[in-house]
Amino acid sequence: MTDRLAACLFDETGTIRDAMRALDTGADQIALAVDGDGRLVGVVTDGDLRRALLAGLTLDAPVGPRLNRGFVAVGTGEGRAEVLELMRARRIDAIPVQDPEGRPVGLHLLHAFLDPLERTNRAVVMAGGQGVRLRPLTETVPKPMLRVAGRPILERTILHLVGSGITRISISVNYLGQVIEDHFEDGARFGARIDYLREDEPLGTAGALGLLAEAPTEPLLLMNGDLVTNADVGSLLDAHAVRGAAATIGVRRYLHSVPFGCVERDGDRVVRLEEKPTIEREVNTGIYALSPIAVERVSRGVRLSMPELIEGLLADGLTVEAFEIEDDWLDVGQREQLARARTGD
């Protein structure tokens, strides 16, 4: 038990004063009442105690009647995502963690979830493409620097990464790379440390990894630079670490509605008709977590695509996992997609 958690505890037979002292000392907006065996039996918040005082109780009144004994708690095995969902569903700011005997061993706080974890993982953002399909828009501005809602796409990505706790970022640049470097410089204005992987010639969607100054010792995040997304990259990295894969691909369900009736046949014999079917596939989002064993396969100055890297891992029997991206995601590769990003449709 940490000192901070211990400061939040008080005896269930104590007074309102004891509970207020635990609230003040713990500074976590909640105090935990325990019985003689140290088991959690109730919780009380600052609001509970204020209401008690407004009702005319004194500081020396027993706190027991004011305890919330129907509190929400979780076990030690609950993951971060599940706890956050529970907080949102129940609209509570703090959830105690109990061991199998019912003793408090931790405390989940909403503000701690909202403040991103500082991650030591590096992110690499591929931003060297020419954006041919978006010309003439990309004749003087690199595709990742096109603006969506008043801000360059790549700036949105950098801010999202920093907001996810990732501050060490490498940007691969080639076409009009100086525009990108002039905008972001060393990244200090955006709360990041940014360096640049300068491709003398295009190296493909994975090749720039060979330009890293030092080989990674932990998984890195790789992203295409033309994505408009708030994907939960932290959860992707967490899932990748738990599974121990060589690579994890962010995937997303894609639905395509065929605007015609479809015919299935065996030779000339029709066996089935289906009117305007919807086809569902899982597509690659251009977001990856890569372990060092995958990155070390990329040679300096050698062109390599991500599909080629993934296929090589699979051919050698290494594990490649999928992680579903459920958040907003749009690949801004064509005018129609850019228009959707700009209008929010």
C-alpha cells in the first residue's frame, strides 16, 4: 500500500472530522472507511461531508451514517480501459481497488486517466509522400501539411501523440520536407522532441525506419502522416506489449455497399441473387506498433514498404497481431476524403 493510499483511509467508527482529515491528507477527493480487519466498508466524498454539515451535524458526529456502503470498486485484474468505461457509465471520479479479501490496495482517479501517461515509446510519422492524387493542392504544400479545420493534418497528429503521452517523435521527410521542418522545428512549441529522417529518395512506407539514429529497445509507433484520427494509440501499444507480437496492425471495419443486385452462379446456372449487398472487410489503418525485432529488418537506405515488412515477418513465423481502431479515422489520400475531413461528414 502506498503512503498516498494510506492517507485516504480512516476507521469506520470515526467522526466526520476523521473523514475530513483523510480527505485533506489524501487530497484525492475521496476517503475510504475500513473496518477493524482493514476491509473496505464504505467511502465518503467532500460533497457528502458538506451536506452532513449543512444538515446541522458537528465535526464530532459519527461518520458511519454518512458512508456510502454501496460503493463501486474493482479488483486488481481490471484493465485501464475497463475502469475508465465504468467511471463514465457510473459518472464517478474515483474507484477503489480491492484485493480478494476486500482490503483496499489502490485507487483509480478520473483525472489520472485524463492526464496521459508519459510513454517512453518513440513514434515515427511517415510524411515524405508527394500526394500526387491531390495535385495541384500539393504542388507547393506537402500532403501532411494540408489544413483541416484551420490546422495542418500533421500538426493534428503531433498534438494527438503528445496528448497520448508520446513526446519523442521522428518525422520522415522527402518531398517539400523543408516546409515540414520549418513548421515544427525541434518540436518544443508542441510539447515534443522532434527529429527528422531525411530521405534522399523515397524509401517506401517502412524504409525510413532504417534512418533512425539508434535502434529502438522497445516497441515504437509508426503512423502515416496523412491520417485524420483520434485513434487510441496508447491502447494499441499496451495491447502490443501484452501480446508480445513482432508487429501489431491497427485495423478498422470497412463497409462497402454495392449499388446493384449481385448474382452468384455455377457456370451458367444462377444459384443465388443478392440485392445491393453490403460487403464488410477489415482494412489497414496505416497505424502500427513494431517491436525492435521488426525494426531491425529495415536496412539503411533500402526501399521497403510496410506490406513487404509484414509479409516477411509472417513468412518467418513471427507473430503479427491486429488491433481494432474504433475511434474516428480518415486517410486523406484523395480529394473526396480531404473534403470529408474538412466538412466533418
